[in-house]
Amino acid sequence: MMRKYCPKLRSMIKGHDGSNSSNAATQTMEYAPGPAADQHDPLPTHQTKPNPGFAVVFSILLFTTAVGLLDGAKYGSLYVFGYIMVISYTLSSVRRGRLTKSDMGIKRAFISDIRRVWYYIGADALLFQIVPPTLGFAVAFGYLPEELQHMTSRLAADFAGVGGMSAIVGVLALTAVLTLMEELVFRVTIQERLRCLMGTPAAILVSTCIFGLVHTVGTGGSLQLSMTDALGVAFDGVFFGIIYAKTHNLAVTWFTHYMADVVGLLSLAFIL
């Protein structure tokens, strides 16, 4: 009976008397559990494809964003409800065992992942915030003052006022919370779910487009100003999406997003 059903056990026993020891070791390695071949594999292990629950919360986010775009004065903050619904769906999936913490990008490889994508972080959080491409377009086409006013209109701070510095501190504190929410919504949930459906590049593109449009809700201004602003935000979103796809680390993407916003805010404060 043992000969018939336990070839693995017999091969391991043979290895103890010196005969076939190399074969036994090889077979043991084949059957023994261990770390994955590629320890840097960023793909989640339990991520599932989009389901009806995701379709519902995704539709809610699209609807609240569209309403905000149509009437920003009245419904400019409605998209936050969409954020809350998406985040609640993700946290509920974790609680029910459909997703793991790893699927949410929660891991202990912050420093090593930072080293892997430092050039993306530097390019987005520093270079493209100090010299934003959107302001370059505005300068080239002669509407820089209008674009600056449009960009600052979505920030609850009067940088040029007497309380400008205290306003900046308040905005930076609020930004820490908002950037975490946005990474949970657009990278951890939307990008990862769509990745299972359409692949990584398309998922980054779709989530980035929504990410850019959300940032123009309630800002007013002409279509040209809104689209220029949305393009700049979407450009940042591409970097965030690539970083998350390469590391699958929420902390790294959140850090990059927050640093980009901090540098961008300080740059605006200096210009104004």
C-alpha cells in the first residue's frame, strides 16, 4: 500500500541512508512550500475579478462625479459619497475574506519598494510639480493667470491672504487624509479590479481619467481651463498607477501622492 500511494515518502526515506540523497533533496524541494520564485512579484494573491458589488459602487462614483461636473455649485462635494461607497465596499470585502490585506497593498516592504521606483517618485513628486506641464501649456497659450485661479479654486485656502501660511498647514493636514482615500479608491480598488478585466495599461488609463475629472468638480471656469487642469491631474495619476502596479504597496503610492501634492501646494504658494 505504501509503495503504491507514497512515492514521495519512500524517496525521502532513501535519502537518509545516503543513497539517492540528491534526488530526495530535489523532490523535497519540489513538494516543500516556500517563498515564491520572484519575491518582488507585485500581483495580489486573492484579487478577484469585478463582481456586481463593484459594478454598483463604481457606477455610484461615476454618477456622483458626473452630477458634480454638471452642477458643481450645488453638488460639488457629492463625489465624496462615491469615495465612501467604494472604500466601504473594499473594507467589507476584506472583512468577508474576499480580499486580504496584501490585496489592499498593505505590506512591510516600504523602503525596498521605494528603491525600486524612486525615479518615478522623483519625476512626479518633484520635477512635474515644480514645473507642472499644465502651467507650461497655460504660459504657451497665454492664459496662465486664469489657470492659476482655476487650480487654486479647488483648494480651501487663500494663499495670498494674511492667513496664507496657516491655511497651507490646514490644507496639508487635509491632504494627508484625501490622498489616502484617493489611493484606496483609484489604485487599490478601481485599478486592481479593472486590471483583472482589461489588463494593467487599460486599467491605469481608465482609473486615471476618472481621477482627473474628479479634481475638476466644482472648480468652474471654461472648458479649456477644466480640461487643462484635468490633464495635469491625470498625468500625475498615470505615475501613481504605474508605481502601484510595480510595487502593489499602498504606502508607497500614498507617500508619492502626498509628496506630489505638498510640493505642488508649496509651488503654488510661492507663485502666488
